[in-house]
Amino acid sequence: MESEVTSHETYQKCFNSKLFLNTYFCENGIAFTNGYIKFVMENMHKAFTSDGVQGDTLLDICIFPILSHLYPACNSFKEIITTNFLEQNRQEIESWLKNEKGAFDWSATMKLICELEGNRDTEPELEAKLRKKIKCVLKSDVTQNNPLDPLVQPAVDCLITCLCLEFACKDKDTFCCALNNISSMLKQGGYLILVGALGCTDYMLGERKFFTLSLDKEFLEKVIPECGYDILQLQTLIIPNPDPQSIATYKGYFFILARKQA
């Protein structure tokens, strides 16, 4: 049976930020055990080093309170603006920025990126650097023409969105609209980094099931150019034998690096 689309109101009322992070992004969480973190960190590291993705401002568009994908960007951008759909997620990120007691511990992710970068920074140095680079935490809604409404954000050099659009959009037409919405905030010639799940239809958080729009490589190869981008990389990680009892149904993950056409 097809999963029922999760409303914005349900997310606002029922999504538990700490439970999500402790379920999926702790050292023994699904994001580590199924290879997602390693896959994303390796591709992010390559994008910000050998692929030369850099600039003044990076804009991060999220629906979950995830910071792991921003660590590799620390040395490539002067400032990072992170945004999130949910107030409880923005509070969770603010708690980490202020180094408050009880904030989520990203040390496992930091250890991995430090190793990838040849230990150029120690883990405390990298953590401090990211806190300094993140200038603000804003509200965003990718389904709106201006996702940051009522704010108007000057066009940025790089736009990142990880595990976001397929969780925020009810169908593929809405996905295309959302991609165009966020693209309006990216400079011509700027870089888009899009990371997400392949073949995912839903995920569990506690006892509640949340809808996910199922994406495939063929759709992504078609829609990214249609939205005005040249695809520079499209990497996938396919899970050969997904656990049928998993709390998230998925077939793998994708990493896209694209450049906005002039």
C-alpha cells in the first residue's frame, strides 16, 4: 500500500528532533551502519577539494536537523547560512551552535571528515570552525516560491540540500517546483549539491510513519537539466539487500554535483 503523504501540520506537531538524530545519526544509527555518512562525506570532501567548489556564501536547505554535510565545507566558504522547515529543528541547531548541554554530539562525523582531510584540523578545531562559519539559522519552506519568505536572500555561490526535497514534496511535479524554488537563490554558474534517498517510500520515527517521495536515478538525470543545470557528477550508493524489517524503506542514496547554467 502506498504511504499517505505527511502534512506540514503533522511534521510540526509530531516530529521529534532529538529522537530523529539519536535514531539515524548517532554513531550506531542507520546513517552510519548503512554507509550513508561515509558515502556523503567522501563525495562532499571531493567536491570541496579536487572539484574546486568554493566561494563566499553557502546556503543549506534542510527539513531535518542535520549538520554532518556542512563539515566538509568549512574550509571552502567564508560563511554558511543554514535553514530548516521546523521550529524544533532550528532550536536543535541553535542549541548546538551555542554548545549547550544536551546538544547532539557530531563527533563521529567530525572524526570521519578529519581523517578524509588528512587531519588538517583536529575534531575540536573543526567543530569550532563550523560554529563560526554558520552565520544564522533561518526558516525555510521549499514548496514556496521564495523558500525564505519574507526574507529575500541575495544569490549565493553554492546551494546544498540533503535528505530534504523527497521528504517535503508529495509528488514529482512538486519536487520539480521545489527545485526551481530553491534554485532562484543560486547565482548563475553557482553549484548545486543535492543528496537524497533512492526508492524510499517512508521512514519511522518512534511509532509514527512519515511519507517519502520515491526517487530514481533516471528521474534525477532528467529533471536536473530541465531545471537549468549541467550535471557534473551523479553518484549512487545502492544497498544490495535492504533489511525488510528496517524502520526506513529505501534502495540506496544519491549525490549530485551540478552547476547552474548561465
